[in-house]
Amino acid sequence: MHPPHDYGLAVVLLNLADRVVPADQVGPLAKGIDGFLLASSLAVTHPEKAVPVFEEMKRYQETLAEPSRTYMQYVNDRAVDKLGPVLLPVADGLKDHPGMPHLSPERAATPLAPIFLLHGVDDNVIPSVETVLLAEHLKGKASVTGLLSGLITHAEVNRTATSTEVWRLASFWKEMMAQ
């Protein structure tokens, strides 16, 4: 099992900002989180371009009012251990929100089409066990094809994958395209 990834918590904070900071701080905090997420993306594709953006976001956090400044510092410091406890009760409080049932496979309508689930074995943002559990939940309700692939991680290709992994992924796509 992988430790929680800071990127995922930054996305959660972005989506829950209106529930954890005063209304006049939501926009400025979102701007900072967007900058952090951009830098995180650049770190994968253009590491040399990511460094100045990360540095800019650390300077930007100092311009924010509290509590946004502290939350932005948690994001910039990748302090999952500090940000997680702030967000967990807020996220837990949303599970019975009227707009949430359609997001839960437990309460969603029966699928109308075949479902293909593809997940990286070493995804450190969303644990791959989530795909296994979803596939198990959907059995008997829909045609489900799932693949946990060593060829991908969260949203990128693992360049060291074996030819077997490439073959498994190609077979998955072939089956999906045949539908």
C-alpha cells in the first residue's frame, strides 16, 4: 500500500475550499492550489519549469489571510499528515449530501453499457484496490472488464514495464474497442 499522495489532497482542498475557509478567501486559495497543481504537472513533464512555479506558490502563500495561508502552506509543504485531518471531517460530512448519491456506486443507477476499468497497479493517488472493489460491486449488474496494469501509474506511463504488461494493456484496449 502506498502512502497518500499530496496531489490528491490538494484537489480535495480545491473542491472543498468553500467549506473550510471564509467566502472571500476561496478564490485566492483556489488560485494558489491551481498554481501548485500546475507545478506538480510540470514536475512530471518539464521538471526545470516546475521549480519556479513551486517557488512562486510558496511566496504566494504569504499573501493569503488565515486560515488560507496555513492550508496553502500544507499544500506547498506536501503535509498530508496535517491537511488530511482538516479535510476528512468535511468530506465525511458530505456523504449524505443530496447531490452525492449519483457519485456513489452503492446508490447509482444500474449501468446501461459495458464497463471497462483500467488502473495503474502503483497508482499513489488513488489506490488500485478501489478498482478491484468497484469491479466486485458491479458484478451481476453490468458487464465489467477490469485491468490493473503495471504499465501505468496514476496518469502516466511506466517506461520500465515488461512486454507482458504492454500485451495485457493492448488486449484490454482491443476488447474495449470491440464493444
